[in-house]
Amino acid sequence: MDADTVMRHLGVFEDKTTKNQRDSPLLRLPAELRNKVYDLVLLNTQVCMRMPRLYADAHNHRGSLALLSTCRQLRHETSSTFHTMAVFKVSTFVLKQLSGSYLIHNSERWNSIQSIQMRGYEVERWCNFADIYHYETPRNLGRKGMYIGFLPSLKNILVVYHVDDDDDCWGYSYRAIADILKLHFGKSNLCVRIQADS
């Protein structure tokens, strides 16, 4: 692309940005009010993480992801809030794939994720492994299979069990589950919640 073409594209982009700011009731609000709106819309948005893309949970908060797709200015203004306030549903498979990705480790947005949701039966597998090897093996593996340093801003993990009416919710105590998650993520201050979902 030559310089004239680039300048024309930049001019079109600037015109669209100016038009959005002038015509959009949301973008005409002061930044402080827009940020409060973004916080309210994005709080507890649930995002299902599957490789290689992210999918919004089909029945929760479709509008919050649409907010990020509206225009470049809104995407820029809401992206960090989205990664901080959303709850990312992850499997151990996705965690393993993401933790090995150079792009994720060096992404400010991904490193700002504070809340994830995991399936109870996958966390129980980690507990079974720890029981068999008396909590020693994960440390002796040289962090292999552990997520120390991954998701450095992580503060909350919600463990969800999908159960039938006659099944037990979980086979391990809350403390055992919390301890194993703290061990795997290398964070002693994780807030772990357990929820049964029938």
C-alpha cells in the first residue's frame, strides 16, 4: 500500500470515529459515566473458553460481548474491563493449551483475568492425583501440569458440579479442593467457591 492509500484509510477511520462520538448517545457521555456503564454491563459476564476461540455463553449476557463488537472505540474502552470483570469458563484442556501459549503469557488483557469457572469433576481429578502422591508429585514435576505464574491477576475460582438429584455433589471437602487449586496456581490467597448446579 502506498502512502496516499494509507492516508485515505486513516482519514476514513477518523471520520467514522468522529461521527460515532457525535451521533452515539453512549459515546457522548463523559468517560467516568461510560466506565460505570461498562462496569454494570460487563460484571459477571460468563465466557466459555474453547480452543481456538472464545464463545459467549448462549444463555448469559449476550449483550456484553456485543458491546465489544460495536465499534473500535468501545472495544478499546471496554476490553480491559471485560477481561477483569468477566468469569471465564475453562476446562483443564484449555488451561493447558493457553498456559503454553507465548501470546497469552505476554498479553496484558489475558494477564488481567481475575475470575475463572472450572468443572467439579476436573478439579476432583487433580485432588485424586494429589491424594495418590501425597501432594508431593505436582511440586516435584518442576511445575509441569501446574499453572504457577499463569493468569497472574487470578483471584477467584468457581468450581461447579453438575449433579443429578441422587448423586453426591463432591467427594472432597471444600478445604481439600481449595488447597489443591491454590497449589496448582501457586496462589495462597485464591478465593475458591463451590456450587452445585443441577
